[in-house]
Amino acid sequence: NEPRDLIDAYLKVLYSGDENNNGKIDESFSELQLLAVCLDMFMAGTETTNKSMNFMFLHLVRNTSIQKKARREIDRVVGRSRLPTLDDRAK
């Protein structure tokens, strides 16, 4: 009964059958509309990540001192004998 996130709240309204102020069931809530909302949020997050990564790579390409600093940190945390894993993230 307690929504944890947007999807829970949306589904609660969608399946409640409650009427709006005009005494009609709100038809703007649908499974197709929920899919569109989720897709919009996913695309927005993807775009933000894309812009951030583009900025980071441009910054690295233009600044060799930052490249060296990043390389030292990767070598310190991961080493050169293996690929990074999610376990390295906290380090």
C-alpha cells in the first residue's frame, strides 16, 4: 500500500479505479503511458551518462597530466595483470 517509487505510485493509480474530480475514471493512466514514462526516464539517464562520458574523454585527451594521473590510479587499484571488475568500484 506504500508506493516505493514512481512505478509503484503509477500502478496504484492505474489499478485503483478511482474517479477524478469530474466523477470519471482518469483514462490518462494506462500501461502504454507507463511504458512511455519509463522509456523517457531511461533515455534521459542515457543521455546524461553519454554527455558526462564525452566530457571526461575530451578532458583526458586534452590533458596528458590527467591521463597519467588516471593511469596511476588504475594501476594502483586494479593493476596490470587483470581487467577491472565491479568489486573495484568501491576502491
